[in-house]
Amino acid sequence: MESLTLILLIIALHFAIVLSIGWYSWKASKPTPEDYFMGSRTFGTLALVISIYATNMTAFYMIGIPGFAYHKGIGVYGYVAFGTAIITPALYYLVGYRAWLLGKQKGYMTQPEFYGKRWNSDAVSVVFFFFLLIFTIPYLCVSVIGGGIAFNLITKGAVSYPLGAFFIIAAVSAYVAAGGMRGTAWVNIYQGFVFMIAGAVSFVLLGERLGGFSEISGRVLVEKAQLFMRAGNFTPREWFSYLLISPLAVIVFPHVFSKLLIAKSVISLKRLTFWYPLMVLLTWPPVIYIGLWGAILKPGLLGKTSDSILPWMCAEYFPLSLSGIALAGILAALMSSIDAMFLSLSTMLTRDILAKFFPHRIQGKEVVTGRVFIILLAVLVFIVAILRPSSIFIIATFAFSGYVVAAPAMIGGLIWKKATKYGALASIGVPGLLVPIYQFTDLLQWTTFGFLYNIPVLVLSTFLFVVVSLLTPPLPKNYTDEFFGVLDQVYLKK
């Protein structure tokens, strides 16, 4: 009982710290949309790099990846991390730098606002908003589900899954509603260091308690040698498919896109492209190896039950007091993504829907409205998370595959002046409607040819974007030239 009390005290301290940072951010903030939603775009290299990295390390990383490695083995590292470490940073610069230049000059905050202005189209803005809402809610739920699982297992049932999920939602919504982007970024810096340190310590200590890294890994090699092989776990076509899922999805994440706009200078963006891949490549192996070790320590887990392997191992092989530190690390990773998603969705609801269609009712009340939306979103996400429809990896893959649909319009819209709003609407709308059909039925399985379904939807999205744009009239040249003016000043000089 004393050890359990210590766990709860550690978690209470963690929550107290993040709430204090949120309170301090609230005191330091200005009551303007630019400051609340974007932190006045004043974040330097450390805040940008750590907050974007922490934002991306969701339950998909801390809970889903060990559960996936439990079944698929060491190949998960190349399957997931390689593309994320190489392609994602390139897109940060290709898309992020252009978006940052335009956002800094014109005050854009969200993708619906940004691309609505790109094509001078409310339809593009609204379609983009609902598209991102549909695929962000499930991804948000992933982290809440992971947190509830971790709370329940590491406290050995003393904190139920619903109660753990509630604690997480309540804490995050409180500091995000109070501190906005500044609070989110500052909390992410703290939580980023917490989960990196806790993850490294947990990996080392688990290895020691299991006889040493060589000993436990050797047992896996003897008892389940297939986990150290690619053949039988992944086909080349699956490997190629996933190489494109995560990297393309990340640049579409609304919570990542908005953070790319808060950089104080282009130097911070350049440093992000250097440090981000290093951090990914160094921090993913520990959670993958923990999944491998769990495959022989607790065999027979199926489906979403394998999501429990990392918290189960912490609860099983650590004393309860040390488990509290591991739980704080897990929660830090999850909460640092939940907060950014809450804020990005709230920003879109406030600016891209109410401010656009009901400007007189919201004028001067943007910040208050944003805070109300965060609370309402928290309630919705809690309800969905309690239902827990599938495994974390499956839910995240569904969201990623949906996000991929918007990548051609996002990338093409910033580098191809002749792209039209009709091409953008077709490339997002049609493939976006097909994603749930691919995910939940076998009706279109014949179109994948052995690839994951993100490949046909990506090909279709690209095809529609290009062909429909070529067949439809572009915007007037003077409008396009004015929009691209700041980009031309930078890129034509080169």
C-alpha cells in the first residue's frame, strides 16, 4: 500500500508541475488570438525541436510500437522509424519553411485557413477542416487509451482504466485551456525530457532485471528467432507502403503544422531538420526491444491486448516505487501529444468555422471560445476512449492513412502555382471517403495489389490533384502572384 501511495504521489507531482506551467503560461500570455493560439510566434530552437518531437511521441510510440514489435519483431525499427527520420524532416523544410514564411507575413494559423487563402475558397477551408477533424479525433483517442491502460496496469488495478483516462484528460485540458500555445510548448519541453530520461532508464533497468541486454535478447533469438527477421513479418510491398505512411502523415498533422508556424526564425526550422531525425533514431530502439522481450515473457497476447506489454513489464519487473517514474514517463509522452491536438482542433473550430461564418458573434471572444472548445473536445474524446474500439496501432494507422490523402494538395499547393481549388477538393474529398471503406471492409482490397491501402489512396489523390487542376481554370494571375510573393522573393533569389 505504501508503494502504491508513492506511485500516486509521483504522478500527482507530475500533474502539479504541468498545471503550474499552464498557470504560469496563462499569467505570461496576452489576451489576443495571436498570442493564445500561436504564442506570438516567438519560439527558438530548443522549444521548437523538443515540443515538435514530444508532440509526435504519442501512445503510438510508447504503447503501440512495443505492442506491434511484440508480434512483428525488430524489423519494426526500419518499418516505422526510417521514413520518419529521413522523409519527415525533409517535409518540415519543404512545406514548413514555406508555410512559416507565409504565416509570418499574413498571420495564418491553421491549414484550413492557409489553404483556403491559397485558393481563395471557403469550400477548400471547410473541407480541410472536417477532413482533419475526422482523422484527428481517433488519433487523439489513441493517447488517452494508452494512458488509461498504463495507469491501470502500473497501479495494479488500483486506478481503473476509465479513471486513469479521466485524470489525463482533465489535467491536459486544464493547462491547455489556461496557457494556450505557450503553455503547450513549455509543458512539452518539460515532458519531452521526462519521457526521454524515463524511457532510457526503464530500458536499462528492465534489461538488468532480465539478466542483461545480451541475455534476454539471446533468449528471444532462441525462442522466437522470427522476431529478428524481416521475412515472414513484412513483405517488401508492406515495407514500402509504411515507408510513406508516417512521414507524409506527420506533415499533415494539424498539431505539427501549427507548431511549425511558431518558430522565431528560419534558423530554428533548419536546426529542427537536423536534430529531429537523430532523436527519432536514438529513442525508438528501446521501446521496440521491450516489445521483443515481452513476446517471450508474456506470450499469447492477441489484438489490442498486446498494447499492454510495456506497462505490464514495468509493473511486473519494477518495484512499485520505480514503476511510478516509468508511469510518469509514459504519461509525459502521451500528454505532450494530447495537448497539441486539443489546441490545434480548438484553433480550427474558432478561426475556420465560427470566425469565418459568424464573425460578429465571436469578435473579441476568440480566446474564450477556444477555451470552451477545448473542454467540449475533452468530453468527446473521453467518451470515445472509454469505448476503445481497436488496438492503438490499428487506430493510429487508420488516422495516418487518412492524413496521407491531404499530402499531395498540401505539398503541391505550395510549389505549383497552376494548381486549382477543384484539384485540391477532388484530391482530398474522393480518396478521403474511400479510407473508411478500405479500413473497415474488403470491398476495395483488390485494388491494393499487396500494398497497404495508403498507396492506392495516395496515388488517387495525386492523380486527381494534377489532372483536375489541369482541366479546370486557375485563379487570376494577380491573386496567385500576390499569395506567392513572399516565396518568390526567397526562392527566385536562389
